[in-house]
Amino acid sequence: MSGRLVVCATPIGNLDDVTLRLLETLRTADVVACEDTRHTLGLLKRHGIRAPLVSYHEHNEAHRAPELIARIAAGETVALVTDAGMPLVSDPGHVLVRDVVAAGLRVEVLPGPSAVLTALVASALPADTWRFVGFLPRKAGELRELLAAARETLVAFESPHRAAASLAALAELDPARPVAVCRELTKLHEEIARGSAAELAARYAEAEPRGEVVLVVGPPPPQDVDLDAAIDALERLVVAGAKARPAAAVVAELTGAHANELYKGLLARK
């Protein structure tokens, strides 16, 4: 049987948030590549699993990836995990997955826990259109640009030591913007604080949150959009040679209209 890389999502807090496929993969893998062997060992012990572990993190992935690829090419199964959630999502793993694919070897992904999706749903903010931005920009100018351009819900990881400063910056730029601070997700002291940027900035100015934090920033209030004028602008761009869908995205960003609505309006005119 040919070897494979199995990318495994692991619990973000509660160690019982595992799938049967994950447990079977960890039991049968020839090696488990993990961000922190001590952390992963705790998960394995919780479920009575013994498996050979090897470290794979941001500081050693450049030279560790070729070793793991050689094992996969020799027919072994390598399970890739990080300390929490899905590898590659603000965690190590991209180099290995990229190089395994480039080598023509098999990659399998096991779905599972995600702090991004858990926070998005728990926030009670719109989830039909959203964007994960990693960490919010530290510079006020970059943060202002991000908020000004965003028409969707934003999800970001944040250090508990930086959360109060980020909330204060959000409140200064748009005090009424809806925000959720999702702390210690799935753990014993899980907390979801919802309110305006100004309200949450005031709350956490007094005492910074503890533990792991995910910030969810809602979209701005709907704008009054002249849809016909926006479609006119899109039509002119297309006549000038632009592709319809990318042009619709640009017009949507500038006018506040929805790109899909603009695109459908353009098709209706033909």
C-alpha cells in the first residue's frame, strides 16, 4: 500500500472532542508529527493510544519535511497534528503538505475541531460571508484599512495580552461595530462576551482576558446603495475589457453592494 500524509484536526480544548477516524489514524500511523510532543502525548494518553512521535514545528519544518516525505514515499503513514485545531491554519504544516503534493504523494485531511469556526458560530454574528485574517494588524492605519474594506464578518486570533489594545483600537475606529470575544473555547472556563467594540473595550480595559482568545468582528451596518448606478459602473468596466466577476468584486468593495447581486444584475441586462 502506498504511503500517505494524514492531516488531523485535534481538540482545541476539551480532549473528548475527537472523531473515531482521528483515533484510528493516531493508533495506526507509523509516526505522528506534532508541534509539541509533550502536548500531543497528553491527548494520546487520554485515549489510551501509544504512537511514535516526532517533532514538527515552525523552527524545524524545513529540514523535517524531507525526512517525513521519504517515509511516506517508502509506504508509511504519517499523521500531522498541531497543538490544537487544524494544521496549517495559523499553525505549522504548509511546507509539508505542499511538498508532499509536489512529490505526487497522497494527502488526506480529517475534519474536526476549529477555533475559527467555533468562535464564528458562537459569536451570533453573520456567518454567511466571513473571512479569517489570522491576527489583527497592530498598526492603526492597517487596522483602519481592514475595517473600512470589510463587508463580511472577520475572525482573528488574538493574544490575551493584546486583546484590550486591539479592542480599544476597534472602538476608536468604529465604536458601534459588533464584536465577540471568545475565550477558552470548549474548556471549563469558556466565555463568550458579545457587544459593541466600545462596550467590550471598556470591559477589558479593566482586566485583560485570560487564556486563548478569538475575536469576531461583525460587518458594518448596511449602506444605502444605488444598485443601478453600481451595475452601470460594472457594465462600463466589462465593456472596457475587465472580467465580470473580478470587476464585480471591486465595485462591491467601493459601493457596499453585494458582488453576486451586481453580477446577476449585469447578466439580466444582456
